[in-house]
Amino acid sequence: MPRHMHIPEEDLRGQKFYDSRLMKRILRYANPYRILLIVAFVLLMGASLIEIYLPYISRQAIDRYIVPNNHLVYLPAGSKLRDKFIDRYGGALFVAGKDSFILDGAWLDPADMKQGLAQKNIYPDKYWTIRIEDIPEQLRDSVISLVEKHKDKFISVSEPIGDSVIVPRKAKLPFSKMSLLQQPDYTISYQKLTEIPAEELSILRSNQLAGLLKIAILYFILLTISFIMNFGQIYSLQKVAQNVMHDLRVKLFNHIQNLSLRFFDNTPVGKIVTRATNDINRISEMFTSVLVASFKDLISLFGIGIILFYMSWKLSLAVIGVLPLVVMVTVLFRRAMREAYRWFRKSLASVNAKLSEDLAGMEIIQAFVQQERMLGKFDEVNEEFYRSSIKMLWVNSIFRPLITLFINIAVALVIWYGGGLVIQQTISLGMLVAYLSYINMFFRPIQALANKFSILQSAMAAAERVFGLIDTEPEIQLPDRPYKPAMEQIRGKVEFRNVCFAYKENEWVLKDVSFCAEPGQKIALVGATGAGKTTITALISRMYDIQSGQILVDDVDIREWDITTLRKSIGVVLQDVFLFSTDIRENIRLGEEKIDDSAVQRVAKIVNAYEFIQNLPRQFSEPVAERGATLSAGQRQLLSFARALAFDPKILILDEATANIDTHTEVLIQDAIEKLMKGRTSIVIAHRLSTIRKADIILVMHKGKIIERGSHTQLMRKQGYYSRLYELQFKYMEKDQR
């Protein structure tokens, strides 16, 4: 039976799905775990809100406790500006001398600040205030002594001139507005403050240091909460991803098991393994790194964008200026990355397929000294993979620096323009620092787009192939109302009626084949290689569907049978015995719970396998290497007989081994075959003369047709094709047996 190892056409051109369609299908697998997804989303949003809040805390630390933000305002009696300021800020204008007042800059409207500075009613120097009541009790006497010591630098402050404050629309207030309405006792300019020795200054500013400590503690608490939330969301997302990966892999494997052998004839094993491992891992990575994080990024972009405009629409122009460039580059990158990843995944699958094929055939490669030729072929697919990797690297290498360049341009513009506003005292230093932090936070998701797009497009390309495989329709279509008799009711009659079959269109392997095997009858298939013998045995189990004619079991077309019942009624012993990487016991019963240990030992004794199994170090628990490499060909044959007998089939399909086996094992195998065929309908691809002679009917195959049929004696009398075949192939075997 031919196995054509080539890349299917669909794999070359890629599946034509839309991203939204793929995403919907992926999310369908996450639906059972939506509660965990919601938990992860909520935790992620909480952590994001804390992250957004942290720059605001930093701003308050700078403006309230590090850099003084009070202004000395000169308002001459009878001036319009005095009336205006008293009307607006009277409750916060603390008297600091004749027509002089101290006002916290947090209250000031930027327009009033600009007007006051221009008219020289607001002094450009900043002032720091002391409120004795806020000083820790153990330091109050020391602070009062220091104020007295430097009384030439301090100004006494008394009650405010007004009763209330109208909060300006653009005022940037701290945690509590009431803290700005508490009367200070003294004020000092920042310039004179720097003239005081450091030891004395730390005592004078003990209140600010205490405030900074409180902010630091709050900062640490918020970071701890953020850490816990991030841990929770990462764990939840990873669990969802693992569950989705598990479910998708189970579905994929289950679907693969239901595909006909024609699919495996045309698809390299390495490509299928890539779909079930690497590609599904890419989809899992999308859940953990992209899916929920993308919602968080969108909300962060929207929220931080509002904050940036609220803080200063003028500074926001720098962000707006680079956004069109960022969007344009992102759109172009998305298209390029999609194609690059599609090429990358396809070429990776080709490398895996080539490796899988060459490793499986390494014995032949070395035996025929084909290493150099195979290296050349591998180098071709590896070169394709290399070029796809370089293209993907090239796309990433352009996107990341471009985005970083645009971000740095925006930051530079904000520093240039915002720094000027700080010098003009239109905004505070804390506000500029917070604004720069928010800009970095705003562009951080965009910076991460390169990585997220890489993961997303990798997942999309992988999903195309995984769902393309899942969407592959099984060639074997099951009936709506299958025929499903009880196992004991199955008689084992097999009949072919005018069967025609081709693996490829118009390349007929079987041509109008008809025969009938009655229950318990032994049929031997004889013919040259390629005559169609193996194909007949595969069609009985409905591994393929025929193009014309009928195959019947117990007078019912196998296309009407329940396929599980049909295949359970058929025992198959192949020439190339496949053993799984488990122990001897499991290779016989194949996980069937009804076949207990005693049954396993019983069938092993019947087929003469018990003796060699008992000689193994762990007997029936002896581990079997991949494909049974540690066992001889004869031992593998005996195990395959035991496996077939353990399931007690009504129909036996046997492809006799042609390998040279020692005389003792040959006798054991021949005895096992006779026991195995006893009482069963047996269809044997015969290579042993004894099997052929004991057959009730010999079917002689030639180029897909049955050209002769009958017993050995009848066919020898005809002096036809079988007789000539016997002379060429079996005559010497007969002499050897004598």
C-alpha cells in the first residue's frame, strides 16, 4: 500500500479564514472556563487601576512634600485683582503682611497664575509653610526654637482674608482639599530655605518627611496588592490556557483517529505532530499573553488618554502628533507579521516532517550510505525555514525601533514644552513628572504590540492549521442508523461484489474483484507485489471506501455497519508488527478492561508466546521499547498473534511475515497461526507454503484482478499463473521443508 510523503496542497497555500472567525472558534473552547477568565479580567483591571494611580501619588509626594508649591501674592488695597482673588480664593489667602498673602498653588487657575506673574502680583519664588500643630509633639519646641533663630527668614502667617474658595475648573488638588485650608503659622521662601543648615532643615521639615513616609507606605501597600492581583490573574489565565490546550489537543487527537488511512498516506507524521504540539502551544500562549491583556491595554489607553488630556491638553498635542504615525506603522506591521508567521509555521512543519521521516528511515539511510543525499534534501527545507525566520526577525526589527523612536519624540516634546511651563509656574514639577510617567504608561501597550502581534499572528497561523486539520472531513462517512449486532450474533461471512478501488483517481488498484468467504473458511491471497492483496485486507476493515461495488459482512454492506462493531469483529495481524511503548501485558490487551491478566496469560500460552515472555526479566510487565526494537521479529509476531486472539474476532486478517526466522521460532509461529485461524473466517496474505496448502480457497491476484481461484491441487492442474508462480516462488520452499 503506497504512502506518498508530500505536503498537501492546502498546506502550501494556507487556510483562508478571517481573524474574527478564528478567534470565535478559539474562544468557544474557553467558554467552559469563563468564570476563571472573568476572575483574571477583574484582577487585571484592579492591578491596572493601581498602576494608573501610582504616578498621581508620586506627583503629590513631589508637590506637597518635596518641592514647595505656595506663592506669596501681593494684592494692593482697592485693586481689581485683590477683589478678584479674595472673591475666588479668600478662604485660602492667608495674611502674611500688609497686602501680602500666602496661597497654595494647587488652588490657582493657570490663567490667574499667568496674569499674576505678568503683573508681578505673584512672586516667582516658591514658599514653604510651617503649621506648628502638624509637627510631632516631641519636635515642636525644636522647630519653634529654629524659627526664632532664623526669624529674619520667616514670615508670620495669620488667618485667611476670606471665608471660602471657589474651586477653579483646572485646579489640580491633592488628596484632601481641606488640607489646603488649614492655617499655617510661618512661611519661608525656597531660596532662603536652602540657606539653613541640613541638620536644622531636617527638623524644620520633619512634617514633610513624615508625609513622605506615609506616601511610601501607601505606595508599598498598593504595590503589594498589585502583586497579589497580578499573581491571581497570571495563575487564572495559565489555568484557562492549560485547560483549553488540553481540550483542544484531545479533540484534535480524537478527530485524527477518525480520519481514514488515505489522510495518513498523504500527510507526513511530522506535520501532524506539529499541529498537536507546537501549534496548540501557540494558541495557549495567546490566552496567557494577549487575550485578557489586550482588554487591559485598551482600557489603559483610554483611561490614561483621558488623564493626559485632563492634566494638560497642550502637552497632549505631543502625543496626538505621533499617534497617526504609530497607527500607520502598526497596520503595516500587522499585515507583514501575519504573512511572515504563516510562512514560518509552514516551513517549521516541513522541517519537522522531514526530520520525522529521516529518523524513521535511518537504518535504510545508513545501510545504503545515503547520508549526504538526505543532508542535501534536509538543507533545502531547513534553508526555507531559515529564510522565514529571517523575514520574521526583519519585520520585528523594524517595528520595535520605529515605535520607540516615536515615543521618544513625544517624551522629548513634553520635556521641552512642559519644562517651560514649569519654569513659568503654569504647572508644577510634580505634574510634569506624573505626566511623563503617564506618557510611558500610555505607550507601553503600544511598545508591547510587537511582541503581542508576534504571539497573536503566530496563534492565528497555528489556529488556521489546527482548525484546518479539525475541519478535514473523514472520508469514512458513518450511517445515520448503523447496523450493530451483538458480537455473538456475527457469523463472519465476507463477500466482495464487483469491487473497484483506487488510491488515486483513475489509478485502479482493484478491478472488479468478487469472492465470498463463508464463516470459518480459510482464504489465501497469492500474487506478486503490487497485485492488490494488502488493499483487499484494508478494505474489509473499511479503512478506505471503495469507488464502486460492494463489500458485505454477514450479507450487510460494511457501509451500513457500525464501524466500531465491524472492526471489533475483525482481528488484524500485520506483517510489520507495531508495538506500543508500554509493557508486554498492555500490548496484548490494548487497555481492554475485559481482558484480565489470566486471559492475557492464556492467549500467550495458546500462541506459544508464554515461554519467551517468562524468560524476560519482568515477564508480562517487561517494558517494550519503541516499535518493539528490543524484541526479535519472531517474538513480535507471536505477540501480535496473542493480541488478535485476546479479542476473539470472528474474522481474521493475517499478513504473513516474510522475514527470515530461526527454525524453532518458525515452528512456533506456524503452530500459532493454525490455532489462531481455527474456527474463524481467515483471509491470509500467504507467504508460507503450508498456509497456502491448507487454505480452502486460493485467490490468485495479478494487477488488481483475481485471475484464478481454487485449491492448491486444482490450481496446479490448470497449469496457469499460479502454477508458474509456484514454480518460481514456492518450489524451493517445498524442497527446504523436505
